[in-house]
Amino acid sequence: MSGQRSITEAENLAAAKLGGVPVRRERMAAVANIYRAASAVRQHLENSVLRESDLTWTAFVVLWVVWVWGESETRHVAEEAGISKGTLTGVARTLESRGLVRRTAHPSDGRLVLLGLTDGGEELMQRVFPAFNDEEAFVTGQLSDAECRSLAEVLRRVVLQVEEQGEERRRALLNGAEPAPRRSGRRPKA
């Protein structure tokens, strides 16, 4: 963890910076730790089991979604994976070039594309997922099974809050306006 600050140090720095600012510290800590935990787990899994298979986190999630749901429209895969359709296009092309997924036209709507696993993709997931799950067990090693179930349920409720009420909340914060389109981070061409 060289070069990184510990979670305790980050919490102390935030508390010192905020001083008397009226914030909901428990809520701030919960969201900050969701983010930090997700980042730590993702980095660990990418640098261990996924690296052995030359997969990024996003590529693995796309493979997982198609493995679990079966052949699906790309827009549904992107939504389930939590990525943009543009990001999925690049990931799918890479996975297709490696012989792990296939893209086919939708049988009744030629504008839509279906994404499915190839035999090679199925074999990869059969091999990689048990190792991935071993690392899931490792990163939750300080928790009991009951704590894991409780954590999963609590995080599920966070997700449901955003899924069920997030759009209404965003509109209220924006005074009913549509959110501005997301930008890629690239600067506009002059």
C-alpha cells in the first residue's frame, strides 16, 4: 500500500478539513467506504485472478453478465454491467477478437445487436469464476458468513434506493431539467 493513505488517515484528514461544516458524517463515511471498498476489491481482483486471464474488471463483468443471462441485446448487457453502450462496444470488440464473445444481428430487428458467449468464452468463465470466487472469499475473510449476508443485504438496499428513487431525486436537484449529457472527459475539438 505504498504511496496510498490508509483508510484511517483519510477519515482523519476529512474530519479535520470539514471541521464545523454541518454534514452527516455517518452517511459520508458509509458512501466513502463503499467507494473505497469497491476500488480496493476491484484493484485486487484485476491484479490477481483477472490478470492471469488478461481480463479487465469491465471485460470480466461483461462476460459474467452474458454468462449468467445468456445471449442478450447489447443495450441490456451495458445496463447490467453498469457501463455505457460506447464502452461496451470497445470491450465487446476486444472480447470478440479473442474469440470469447460473438455479436449477431437481432433476428427481428436488424438495428439491434445480440451478444453471446462462444465456447471459448464459456470455457474461460467455467475456469475463471471459481478462482474469482476464491478471491471474493479472500477479500471478505475478516467477515463471518452472517456478516457477509448482512453486508450484501445492506448494500442491496443502497442500490434499491438509487434504482427506485434516484431519478426523482436527480430531477428535484435539477429543478425538473434533464441532466446534461455525460461527457467522455475529452476536450471538444476546436
